[in-house]
Amino acid sequence: MDSKTRRRVLLGLAHRAALQLGLDDDARRQAQAAFAGRASLKDFDDKQLVAWCWELKRRGAEIGIPSPPPKGGLGWNRPTPAQWATIERLAGSLALTDTALAAFVKRTTGLDDPRFLTKRGATEVITGLEKWARSRGADTRSKTRQAIEALLEDGDGGAA
């Protein structure tokens, strides 16, 4: 399929998906502007158009996209920043090197590298790291949780 035909197909898919999701023209244009900074699909470059189609599919549109799903980056099934931060914090508390963390991820999920994790895989890694850290006597609570619990403990005497 040549690039003009592919683009025309993607434009049609994006419009059909928006209709399936019940978006009127104004809502669709607002969503597109929020997604890529452009209200009109004709102003999207090819990469943005493919990403927009995958976003609509993620939201529930039943469309077949002539492009592989996103790998890595900011795809919808990628670990959240909070998951990455938790993995980093737990790996730090266990003094794991990058190589050791990669080996742990491989044992836990079967993936060769942490960068290939999905949200579910990240959850499995976090659970495993928490269990490992607890077995070593480490406090696995986040710093925010530790601070909140410390405040609650200090505040017990001042209750009226």
C-alpha cells in the first residue's frame, strides 16, 4: 500500500472510530487537539495519525489498524511513571545493579530487559521486589506513606 492510500485509510479509520465512540465533530476536534496539538486530522503527520488510531482503539473503538501496535515509549500498556519509580526505589533499597535488576526481571517475567515491561509485568516485578526486600527486613513503604504514618502516630496524643 502506498503512503497516500495508507494515509487515506488511517484518516477513514480515525473518523469511523470517533463515530463508534460517540464523539461529535467538536468533541473529536477537541480530543485531537489535546492529543497532538492539532484539531484537524489532515494536520497530523503519519506517526501522529497512527498513534491517534491506536489511542481510539484503546478507548474501545473496534477498528483494524494497518500498523503494528506501539512498542515501548508511551503506549497505553506501558508501565506508569509511578510503577517505574517504585521499581527504582525498591531496586535501590536492595542495592541492585542494572544487570541484577535485568536478571530479576527475566526470572520474574521472562523478558530480557526491564524496558520491555508492560503494566502487568511491572506489577509482578514490584510484588517480587517487595517480597524480597521484606525478607531482608527492609521497609517497603513509599516515602510518602512513611511520612503520613509518622504524622498519624505523632498526632494520636493531640486528639480531642
